[in-house]
Amino acid sequence: MKRNACRTSWWVAGSFATAVLAMGTGSMAAAEGFTAYNDLAWGTGQLETNITKITSPNGGSGLPSTGLLKDFTTGLDTGITLTVTGGSFDGSAQAAQGANPTTGDALAIFDGMVSGLGAISYDSNSLVLTFSGLNPNKTYDLAFFAHRNDYAWDRASLVTLSGTGGSPINMSSVASDNPNEVGGVIFSGPADVSTRLPADNDNGYVARWSEVKSGGDGIVVLTISFDGTMGNEGRGKYGSAVRLIESSSSSVRHDLDGDGKADLVWRHTNGNAAVWLLNGTAVPSSLGSLGGVSSAWQVAGVGDTDADGKADIIWRNTTSGAVAVWLMNGVTMTSVGFPGNASTAWQIQGVGDLNGDGKVDLVWRHTNGSAAVWLLDGTAAPSATGSLGVVSSAYQISGVGDTDADGKADIIWRNTTSGAVAVWLMNGVTMTSAGFPGTASTAWAIQGVGDLNGDDKADLVWRHTNGSAAVWLLDGTAAPSATGSLGVVSSNWEIRQVGDTNADGNADIIWRNTASGAVAVWLMNGVTMTSAGFPGTASTSWEIQN
């Protein structure tokens, strides 16, 4: 590698704040990496801030049947169009039917965002929701809910996802009271493209899929059809709300080939770099050498810098301070560039998409305690930079991840003296608010950050000096929604990475045995390790780069 000719001298320690003012904030794509809500059966007086009200063209509701979804946080158009066909909605007669969710997944997903009131009639005329304009290189989370407020399965609906280009994961509510299915289930498993929901939904069941990708046409379709007891077709009333989340970057930060599975980047003591493409606990699906790199260059992070759905490798020159980006396609480096330089008094401390544009960004820390951000744009110069001020040296950056499911990564700090954990909620180069989820003994260290339970919120993986491992499921700046112990693990095993290795929507824990070189993967579901396996072994001269 050679140093970029376009030096960013404004990064010299002491002149950073002035440089930020000179550069301005840059331009940001405001509606990439969004959460959007649509009320399918809206009535006067119901919630309407930063949501859309697109519904059936039949019934004379007076509402549009097609339009652009809005980012719930900003109110800006997302570029995604929702078109509704079939069904029938009469706003004057049906808007007050149904009820808001009071429990279950529906309460967690929709409460306070859209009203659960309203019902759409259909029998043979299925309700069809067509989402167009999706980015084939991004992943989406799609959820559907309705509640007629007269609980019954004899007028149930079948919610079916179609038109996808990848392998969506069915994350719908788990029910035990469905009379027509063995064991009461409402869908057969993670690969099922359909979910059966009661037309009247006291338990707050939702139909939901994660890791949704469109085909090349940018379209996915959700169809709600009658699936109750014959003779009750005319009583099939369903259709209150949908939520669509566009992932702010590659759905998995370490996913080098865009298959939704975290991969491993390796570095040898002789400077060689290599890649394993992981497939859960199985043997890697592919291995690749990236050649030798000067020891002056160190891997500073792995993440999608250009929003193509594939993670890239970010390097730092420990002598010159230069930053380099290798754009990756699986085991192949397709191109390289140099976004800029910084004084070696600045260190890259975290990688994550801080502004929701689908591109990971850099979080920096200076030896004087100052923190700062670069918003990356592939191999180009940063689209914006910002100072976050000086932070006491007692606080160290422990990770970067989206803790509140707003599509923007946040900064997680740890006080090395008191053990307190702090979360800075971020919006690009701005810290919008801060909070303290909890405190742990300093014998515990944060070893990884990732969404372990599939709620789109980054969680913490801990390790104790005695070998114990544990999990905190984060909820923004609030106290953890759950905590759990993972038991004691031999000190020969060290946590090297947290990422979704099997594309089930839950991040997993990747371990390395420092004596044997073996790699182990723990498949996770929240605070529970569901299974474990050993993808392979490498000489201890090779180290996993996070």
C-alpha cells in the first residue's frame, strides 16, 4: 500500500475542531437505513406522525392506494413505494373496528407508532401489498399486524411473502392455540414463507420476516388471504398495519460475500491476509488468500463501506496514519482506495453505520481523550466528519452497534474504574442522547457487540476473568431487557467476533483456542446458546481480525 496523495492534514491533533467547521457536515442520504410504518386502516384522530396511510382502493376510504413510505424518524421519503390492491376499506364504517395491541410482539413493534384500529374486508379478493423500489443489495425486515377484537381462528388469514430474491427468515410470533396445525404452530419454521394468523388477535401475534431481499426488480409482495373455516369468508376482516425496516448496512457487519452470514478475516504474523466464508458451524464454504501486506498496515475494522451489501476491509498504517479501504467480493479484493490520513495519536476504536446510509463509519479516539467520527463513502474522502468532544480517560469505547433499532449505530462506553456502561445514541456525527444501562464488576469485560435475539438492537457479550461468559440484551439507554449466563469456558478459548454466521437473524459468538488454533461457533438465540460446532482449525500464527 502507499499513502494517499490527498492528505487530510486537518486531522492533526489540536486542529480537528477547526477543520470540521471548515468542511461542514457534508451531504447525507437521509432516508437510507430506515424504519417505516403504514396504517392500512386509518381513521380520523388516529396516529399519523411520520407514517403513511396507504390502503385498499376499494371501499371509498378517501385515502391513497399507492405512495412513498416515510422514514419514521425523519419524516423523509424512503424511496420505497407501497401499492395496495384487493380487499376493501370503508373509513367511515371500518376505521373504528378492531383494537390496539395490548401484549405480545405486536405491542413491542407497533405500539405508539400506528393505531391498531381498523379492519379491511375481503373474502376471495385477497389483500395484496406490493413494495417496490427496494435495493437488491440491502436486506429488509417486514412485519404485519391486525386485530379485529373478536378472537377466533375460524376466520383466520394466511400472510404470504413472495417475490424475494434471497432466503428470508420467518420470525413470526410463536403461537400454541392454532387448532388447525400440529402443536398449534402458525408457521412451519424459519424457511416458511407463510404465517397463519387469527383474524382476531388478542395475543398480539405478528407475521414477520427478516433478511428479506428483493430480486433485481426491487419488488417484494405480501398477500393476506382468507384461511379460516369455509362459510366464514365474508367475516374475514384483516389489515391494520405494516412495518418495513431497511438495514442500515450489510445485515451482518462481517459479511464479505453478501449471503447474510458473518465471515472471518485472518492475518498471519508474516503479513499475509486471508478469508474464511462461514456457514454456521459447518466447514467454511470458501477459503481465500489476499496476499501479503506490510506489517505497518493493520486491520482496523470490517464493514460495508459502499452499501453494496458486502463488507470491506479497513486498514490503518501505524506509521503514516493513512487509512485504506479494500472493497471486497467474498474472497476477492476488487479495488482499493485511501479515504484519508490522521495523526497516529488518533486510533480507530469502532466501525458502524452511524448515519443510516448503508455505509459503515469510523469512530476515533485521541490520546488526549477526544472522540471523533468519519462518515465513510467507500474509498472516497469521508462525506462528513465531526468531533464528539473530550471524554475522561476512565471511559473506553467498548463497541459500536445499533442499540435502539433506529438504523443508526451507537457508541458503547465502559468505565474501567467504576464498571459503568454508557450508551451514546448517535445520528451521524452527532450524539443525540446518552444513558447508562447498568454497571458490572471490572472483572467483567465487554468482548463483543451484536444483535443476539433478532430484535434489531445490538447486545453485549461479556467475559469474566474466571472464564465465565454472559449476555446483556440491550434496549437503547435503558436497563437491559434480559441478561443471561453462558457458563464458564476454559481460558484457552477467547471470544474473537460476534456476528450472524448462519443467517437466522441472531448474532453468534465465534471463539478461538489460543493453544490448538481451533475455531468454535456458538449459535445463539438471545441469552441461550442453542448449539455449537467447530468450522476448522488454523495455525496460531494466524489471528482473526475484528
